[in-house]
Amino acid sequence: MTVIRAEKGKVVGYINKLENYNAGEIAKIATDHGLYEEALMIYKYDQHVMAINVLVEHIVSIDRGFDYANKVNRPEVWSRLAKANWMACRFRTLLVCNVLLFLLILNSLSFFFLADS
């Protein structure tokens, strides 16, 4: 755990050498220190939901999440990926709606100002 805090570049090498460790605790510390790939590496062994959470929440990659879900093929992983994908689509839809509303308001304002002339 000291390596995570002090020498981030050496973490992967140490992860590969670890035996009999608390994976959840080490992966959480890695996540807290922005070492998302390293946390993913730790979680992939047996904590698949946590691994997909790192992929969709921190690494922010639905595509890699899809590949991971295909690989482990567990319902709870697919469910988490579906939720993340839905939220991403919802955000994009909301963004598009806000842009369209903004353009509509601008169009209305320009019509108002042009009508006054």
C-alpha cells in the first residue's frame, strides 16, 4: 500500500507479485489515488462488479465495459453495464435537448428583435 502512495509507476509490478492480500482494500486505495487501471487489474480476478464499476465510473469506457462483460458473462456485470450505458444515453439526450432548447430560445429572441425593427 505504501507503493501506491509513494511510487505509482511501480504498482503494476508489485500487484503481479502479491499473494494472500486483501484485494478490495488495495484496489480501493488504488482507485482513491487515481490508479484506475491498477484497481481494475486487481478487481478482475474475482470482484467482477467492482471491476465493471471502475471501467464505467472511473475509466469511463462503455466499450471496454462491454468487452469485459462479454468475457466474464455474469448477469450482475451486464446489469451494471446496462445502467451505465443508459445513464450515458440519458446524459447525451439531455444535452441535445438543452442545446435544441437554447437554439429555439435564440431563434425566438432574434425574431422578437427583428420584428421590432
